[in-house]
Amino acid sequence: MENHGGRASGSGRRSQAQRDAITVEIGYALCSAAFAAALVFGAVAGPAFVFGLSGGTRHPLVVSGAAVASVLFVVRVVSVLVRFGRGVGAQPSHPGRTSPDS
């Protein structure tokens, strides 16, 4: 009943639930991207530190690990947010029903 100053989503403004969902999705995108990037960086650059490689070998591994991790981070964030964006407003016509024939 109480509106708290917001309007329905059909009139141009997002509801509090929609804003919360976007916030959670952004947090998920950032956290999962950071985790994936850290794993990739560790896999690429980790051997340089674990095996005590020389500076001439360590530097290219660290640089390439950072580059791959950076690209992976951006790709992961964009893919999660694009996938979420496609699902916004896509409500089933019969909530709770799984079969289109229900």
C-alpha cells in the first residue's frame, strides 16, 4: 500500500526490489570476476614464484598473467551483467508453473 515515493516499473522508475536485484547482481559479477581472475593469475604467474624462476623468466609470466586476468575480469563482469539485463522484466506468464501447457 505504501509507496515510499517510488512508482511502478512500467512508469519509468525502478522499484526497490529491482534496484536491490541490480545491486546484488553487480556484486556477484565483481566478486566472481575477481575470483576467476585471481585463479588465472595464480595459474599463469604462480610457477614463477613457486619454482623461484629468474627475473628474465618471471617478468613475462607475471605480465602475461596480469594481462590474461584483466581481460578475464572484464569479460566475466560484462557477460554476467548482459545475461542479467536480458532477464530483467522477463516474468513468466504463469508464476509457479514450469510447463508452458500448465
